[in-house]
Amino acid sequence: MKSRLPKNMGGAQNMNSMIKQAQKMQDEITELQTDIEAREFSATAGGGAVEVVVTGAKNIKSLNIKPEVVDPEDIDMLQDLIISAINEAMTTVEKTTEEEMNKITGGVSLPGLF
């Protein structure tokens, strides 16, 4: 009885190619994450009365408040403007990260990477 060998011996080559592509994608993702963490994102609230700058690593780098919006009798409004500006900046970081990751992954969700 003769044993049959598969006619298509490209399986190992295809697997190696897939591994190389996955490694390349992982390297690109790591590079992008490092790049985004080094970037700065800014957002304003109250028509520019409050401006916040955050890093891609989601750390607040600076907060600027125009003196004319500082009303000791209305601290709540100032707090709301600050929160709004910070939330907008963080949303921008998330949106930018997602958009740029999609360029690398082709829209495929890779849990745990971002």
C-alpha cells in the first residue's frame, strides 16, 4: 500500500507568510501606540474660555483658563467648562487612536491592543 503525499506543499510557506504579516502588523501597532502617546491633543470649552492639552497617554499637560470666566460666585460653571474640555480632549485621543489603528488592522478588532 502506497501512502499519498499531499500535492500542495505550500502550507508551511503560507503559514510563514501569515506569521511575518502578523509580526509586521504588531510592529506597526506598537510604533503607532508610541507615536500617539507622544502626541499632544487640545480641546476648548466655553468658546475658548478653557483650553486643555493632554498627551496621547491621556495625561493632562496643561490647563488654561481665561481670567474673565473666573467668577467666584459661579464655580460650578467653571468646573463644568474644565470637565467638558478634558472630556473632549480625551475623546479626540480615543478617536484618533481608533482611526489610525483601523488603517493598520483594516478594521479588524484586536482585543487587548488598544
